[in-house]
Amino acid sequence: MRVAVFGANGPTGRLLVRLLADRGHEVLASTRHPGDFPLDTEADTARRVSVVEVDVFQRQSIITAVDRADAVLSVLGVPFTRRPVDTFSAGAANIVAAMRDAGVRRLAVVSSTGAHHYRNRRNASLSLRIAEPIISRTIGRTVYADMRRMEEVVTDSGLDWTIVRPSTLFDADRVSDYVAGEVPPVGAFTARIDLAHYLSTLIDDTAGIGTIPIVSTVQGAPSFWQNVKREAFQAR
């Protein structure tokens, strides 16, 4: 299959591109900075990856990326900020419009469980229960609000859509036996490799059309405070 990936140069996007190429798919890795994409030209799978320069705020550049695609996956992301954010919603609107023009129907986008209050979240630590509402009202407010706007754009698109909601993302070396589907989130975290793996299964999964599944990593996930320390260290 021919798959267009938006946000391909992010940490999840890079994993997703690699997984899709390893599975034999032709991948169009869309990014604003194609020169920064880590394409291993000596790898056997490199011939299946085309890196294209795309700005999701520019609809015309998106048309080139989705042309002749069989499926579109969006892993767009921005860090928490108190400033207004429209990357998710504006990007989704332009991607949807380009897909309609190109006659492409399959779309999966990444949102977050943090944008919604899951009262039935399982194995939620006390730290998470205290911190989550604080984050959603402060540093995460504008990002989560735009994610919710993106979800409205996607559900109203008329396309064959899936909205995937992971929890807080962290790095792991390999795919785990993660939990996925229209079930309550488990714990507080999702490994990026697990999220990428799940997204790679959606491109030809008709059962997932019109659903909003979660992805939870239950093996090897850090504690809430371990993740806080890790993010603080990486930010230095």
C-alpha cells in the first residue's frame, strides 16, 4: 500500500515510517524539514520511503503528499504551551480537504486521552489523578483544546476515519503486549513504538473505521514521577 505520514519527522513519526517500510509499504514521509529526516539510504527499506516537504498549513503542498495514497496517517504534535495552538485542527482540515480532492478515504489521526477526562481509567496512580486536571487546565489547555477541535474536523469529514488516543508518550526499545481498542485507558503511559505499531495496523483494518480507540502500554511503563524526572532531564 501507499501510505502518507504527516508529522513523519517527530519521534513517533520516525518509528511509524520505519515500521510501515519494514512491512513492505510505500511510504511518503511528510515533514517541513525533509533534510533533517534520518533516512538510512543503505537500508533495504530506504527505496520504499520518499521524504517530501509539506507544511500542513499549506493545503496545496498536502495535495502532492496524498495523491495516489491508499491511506493517510497523521502523527502531528506540538509541545505544551500557554500560547494559542491550531496545528492539529488546521492541519486536519487541510489534510481532509486534500484527501477529498484526491479521492483518498482512509484516515487515522493521533489525539490524546489527556484531552478527555476518563473517569474509568484503570490503574491510575494518585499522582496522575492529582496532576492530570492541573495540566489540562494550565500548560496543556491550548494543546488539548485544539486536539478536541481536530477530532470534530475528523468525525465530520465523511472519510473512513479513526481517532487514536494514547496516553503520555515515552520511549521504549520494542513493541510490547499493549492494550488497544475502545476500552478504558490503563495506567498513564503509551510507548511511542506501541502507538506506531498500532497505527501501522489500521491502514487496511476496516473494523477500525469510525472508532476512537485508546493505546495503553502496561509493560515497562515508567511511574509518573520517573517520567517527570526524565522529561526534566531531556529538557536541559
